[in-house]
Amino acid sequence: MTDADASADFGSTLGALTVAFLLVTLVAGTLLGFNWTQAVLLGGFAGVVAVGSAWLTDRRADND
């Protein structure tokens, strides 16, 4: 893996974390009526799941 590959992987992971966190937090807080503490916790959980999914997908792609 080159440095460019590593930074692309980090960028993709950071992007997945950010998008999942913001999207889930905003939807839960505004549309679903959760209080903002619950919405942030739910968004954080969604971000962790998104990063885990990106990591597993990358591992599976490397094994092919």
C-alpha cells in the first residue's frame, strides 16, 4: 500500500463517518423527534457502524 492509497482510505473512512453522523443526527433530531442528546448518540453509533463497514469492505477487497 502506498501513501496515496492510505490517505485515500483515510479520506473515505473520514467521509463515511462524517456523512453518517451528520445525516443520522439531523434526521433523528428533527424528523423523528429524538432529543438532541439521543440524536447525537444515535449518530455516533451510525458513524461507528459506517467506519466498521468501510473497514470490512476494504479488507474483503484486499483478499480478492
